[in-house]
Amino acid sequence: MTLIAFNSPFESGSYSAVRDARDTARPGRSRRLPGRILTGAGLALLPWLGYLAGTLPPAEAAAWVALDALEAAALLTAGTRLLRADPRHRAPALAAAVLLVADACLDLATAAPGVERITALAMAIGAELPLAALCAYLASRPARAARDRA
């Protein structure tokens, strides 16, 4: 108990300071779910990169793998920062939003008519654009500290 008192950054007996520090150190529910979604999406892209590299012609594979690798890096960075309640999640979230919209547009523009175009449209509507919207929302939200001061 004495060791805890010496190493504690809080004044002795200040329960509210301990509770406040615990609440700010742990991300709230509003940050956990988006953080998990972004991290999960970034992790889901990793096997996809291998699939693209193995199935596309080398010239196309280089472009698509590079784009999806940047998406995965941005999603993983933003997601893990959200899970740690790090306020620096905005830049990677914005980068992910831009990359996801670009990916959806390029998928639709390069897809052959028929099943390939329907698949690209389904991916854009079902995954890429909603994820881009979430990232844009997270990037545009004011910082928690700024909201608390206002």
C-alpha cells in the first residue's frame, strides 16, 4: 500500500481524481466500437493483399496491392489509436476515408460489365463507402478535450 502511495500521480485520498484518470485512460464506448471496426477492416485487408498479388497480372497487382496496403495501414493506425483513446486518430482516419472513396471509384471504373461490375458496386455500397463515411465522421469530430472545455 505504501508503494502505491509513493508512486501514485494523484493526491492521497482523492478518489475523484483516480476515477477521472481511469475514465480518460480507457476509451469510452463511443470510441471502442469504431476502433474495433477500423482495426478489423484493416486486418481483413491483409489476406486480401495476398490474394490480389497472386491472382492479378503483375502490373495491375502492384497498383491494387499498393492502394489496399495504404488503406490497411491507415485503417489499422486509426483503429488502434481510437482503441487507445489517442487523439491523433484523425489524420489516418481522413487518409483512410479518401483512399476508400478512391478505391470504390477505381473499382467501378475498371470493372468489366456484368458480374464484375455488380460485385464492384456491391463492395462499394456494402463496405467501402460506409467505412469511408465512418472514417470521415471520426476525422471531423472535435477533440474530446475541446468539447469538455466548451
